[in-house]
Amino acid sequence: MASLEETFAQRQNESASQINNLYDNQNKAQAAGLKAEYDKNMSNAQAAADQIKPQYQTQANTLAGQYEKQRRNANLGAMVSGLGNGTGQQQQNAMRNAFMQNYGALRGQEAGAVTEANQKMADLTTAYNNALVQAQAENNAKRDQDLVKAYNTNRDWYETQAQNMAQNYGQFGSMKDIYGEAQANQMRNVWIAQNPELAFRSGMISQAEYMNLTNKVPTMGYQSIYG
């Protein structure tokens, strides 16, 4: 038969195992949910980022096409109007400078959009990692609270059982764990003084000790409850 201490340890192990399994499963479920949401957001963000270069390339192509059309029209106009080479060249240079300025601005906007998209994805990763850490921290804090609560419940049970064994059977072994050996021995001596007949029959005291406590001769021998 398991001792009270062994039973207490078994109860405590079972409680801790149940609580740990519960919160381990919760951690896994929350982590899976956060990962699914993160993957969805990252997929959308990546899809949007992948559209940046094609979109700006289309705008760049349109800009280049417009410039080429304007250049041809200017050349044709210069030929028709008989403008000199110098005037025509100035016009060409002005159009080219405007084109390069617009083209540079467009590519600058593209670079900014790429940087913004990359930052958004980095922010998503940071937010995901922070949410994961926070969720696990909150769960583990609740786990610790439940583990302490379970221990206190089992400890209360243990102390109640120890007190019952001491009061009803004079078994104070477990009381040493609760109150210390000196205090438990003192409590044992008080119990023996209050229950000399049961103490003698249980083998806790000798016949001489019984007679000293009661000034009587025992009417029967003792049978140790300890075997």
C-alpha cells in the first residue's frame, strides 16, 4: 500500500501533467493560429510587392514612348518650319532633360514603393514574433498560477490526511514533514498521554509506560499497527 507521501507525490504529478498538457496544447493551437494569419498577411504583402516593378516598368515604358513621339514630332516640325540646327538641338535637349527628370522621379518613386513594401513585410514578421512571444508568456503565466493552485490543493489534502492519521491512529510520521520533527514528537507525546489505551494496543508505548501514564495494569497485550 502506498504511503501518504507517495500518494501525495502521485496526485501532484498527475495534476502537474494535466495542467502542462493543457497549456502545451493551447500554446500549439495559438502558435498555429498566429502562423496561419501571418502566412496569409505575408502572402498578400508579397503579392503586392511583386506588382511594384511591373507597374513602374509600364509607366516607364509609357514615359519613354511619349518622349520618343515628342522627339519625332519636334524633328518633323523643325524640318517643316525650317528652324536652324541650333534651335532644333536646343528643343531636343530640353525635351530630353525633361524626360530624364521625369524618368528619374519615376524610378525614385519605384524605389520608395519597394522600400515601403519590404518594411511592411518586416513589420509583419516583427508583429508575428511579438504576438507569439506574448501569447506564450500569457499562457505560461496562467500555467504557473494553475500549477501553484494545484499544489496548494494537493498540499491541503496531504495535511488533512496527515492530521487524520495522527488524531485517529497516532501516526505522526507525516506530521514531521509539516511541522518538523521536534514539534511532531511533542504532538505525538500529547496524543499518547490523551490516548494511552490505544497507544499501548498499537505498540507505541510499553507496558511500563502505560502503567506510568494510567497507574493501571493493562488488561491485554498490544498488537502493533505497524506489523
